[in-house]
Amino acid sequence: MKFEINFKKLKDAINLVERITGKHMTLPVLTCVLIEVDNNIAIFKATNLDIGVEISVPIKTTTKGTIAVPGNILSSFISQIQEDNQVAKVEVISGNLYIQANKSKVVIKTLPIEDFPSIPRVGDKDNVIEEVSFRSDLFIKGLKAVWYSASVSSVKPELSSVYIYKDGDCIVFAATDSFRLAEKRIKVPLSVKINEILLPFKNIADVTRVLESMGETLRVKMGKNLISFEADDIYIVSRVIDGTFPDYKQIIPKDYITEVITLKQDLLNALKISNIFSDKFNQVHMTIDPKAKVFDVQTKNSDIGENKTNIDATLTGDKMEINFNYKYIIDCFQSIDADSVSLQLSGINKPMVIRPISGDQTFLYLVMPMNR
């Protein structure tokens, strides 16, 4: 195998695929990037068996071939080369990979390619249920708006995922760990059809990172066991979870008895102060008294001290004192672009609903209270 490639394109491809490689004691080839060269195209592949990615890059080919090279070694070398506007010369000699770029030349040991698993295509053995085109920025926005609410534990796989489904003229992204819930609705044409998908939490960071490198429009294929995204010269596929997402709409309160409207930054600042004095449960105590025009956030730690912050707010409804995990509240602010937020409460033991105060009502966040 021998070819020449634009160094920046080589660096971009390796940076994307290398992070998909994983440690695998029984299958060391999974730590590798597979490079296939033929017909003036180099295809860079990586997989950890849960997720797979392929990137095609135009090259000047002298000799075709296939090789598996440790991804971390290749990435570490390439990241140290500063001049992108050059051509890298790549060659395989006696089973070793030779790369010459700028004034540096390296030789990297390779692994046998026979054990490298094929990266599946939705539709080969997994019948395609739906195939749609989707704006990449909207799909990324939907995932980023909710994924932090998914469970990091795989004990209940359906909770360790983002649930994606169609509802009317919206694609809905939802995630919950049973203590909080995030929902983001993205408007799409009524003609767009998708089947329900549970995208694993542990794959989402890699999926969004690759999607951010794709073009404006994605070709999304959804099968029984897989979902794939393709645009330009990039292809990524992820397994999906076989399970049933909870019917979360049942727990969203239909009305409320107390509402707080306040500036997002004021509440965020108060919660950051609460962090200093919170207990091991990250508990924050809220006092809401509309008649007295009081909205206080208070934390107490017997080993450190305590604090109380009064926040300017518009208050309506009944007086209420209630406890929350302050980290769960802070998390949702990354998904809210509006300057002001609404906190809606339905009772002491019922969840609080947080919404942005703006024309955009596509995001909803729910957090369960804590018992003292």
C-alpha cells in the first residue's frame, strides 16, 4: 500500500475515527484504525462494536491495500505536526506503516487485519424500517438538549438512552434517569416519518461529535437493531436498545399551584453559591412565598456552614417549601437559550417543571423533589 494524501484531511479523518476505537483485551484489533486504499480513495474505519465510523478521503494512489494501525499511536504522531498545508506520504513496507510529513518520518507497527469486524450497513441484514433526510444541526440540537438526563447506569438500558420518536409535526427527543426528565421537540414536515429509537447514552457523545463534522443534511436510516447517519464522505452507525421507554407523559403535571418566573442567570448564580455549602446529597431548600414576595434558595452543611440567597422573581400561587438536588436544576440551563425561566410546582411531593420564558416552548424539563 502506497499513497499521498493532504495532511489536513488525514489529520481530520484520524481525529474523528480514533476516538471510536476502544480497549479490548480479547480483540486487540479494535484499538486500531483500519485504512483501506483503492481507486484514489482511502477509507478510514474504526469500531468498538457498539458504534462504527467510516470516512472516505481522496488520495493519490500508487498501490492499493489494507492495514490496521493502533489509533492512539497514529493520532499522537499526527497531532504533533503543525503544518497542515502539505502532502503526507504513506507507505507499507514489510508490514509496517511508514508516514512522512513535514520533516518527520515515523514507522508504526501494525496488527493483522483478519480480525477487524465489518462495520454494518443498515439494510444488509437489518431491514430498514425508515430512511429520512434530516438537518444535521437540528438532530444535534435535539440530542444535546436532553442526553445529560439519561441514566449513566446500564441496569435499566431503556433509561440509559435517548428516546427519539415522531409526534405530530415534531421529532421528539427525551431522556430520563427517573429523577429528572428532559424533552426537546424539533419541528419537521408532516411527511417525515421515523420509527421509535432508543439511542444508547454511551454512544451519544461520539455520535454528536461525528455529526458536527458532517454536511447540512443527514441521510438517516433506522432499522430494528441499528441507526445510521450518512453525509458527504462520512458514515456512522450505532446499535439501538431493544426496550420500551417509560410513558413519561403520565408524570408531567397538567396544572400547577405555584409559579416562579425569574432570570436564568440569577437562579444559576444562587445555585452555584449553594454548591459551596451543600450536603453530600446536593440538597437545596427553596422557600416560595408569593404573599411575602420571597423566593429563597438555602443550603446547609453541618461541617462547613450555610447560606441563603434571595432571588428577585415574579411569584404566583401558594406558599411552598421544597427540596431539590441543585445539580439537576443547573444541568437543564444548557438547553435553555431564554433569559428567563418558569418554575412550576404542583405540590410538595410532585415534580417541578422548568420551561423557558420565550416564544420557544419546545423544551421541557422536569425534576423530582427530595425528601428531607
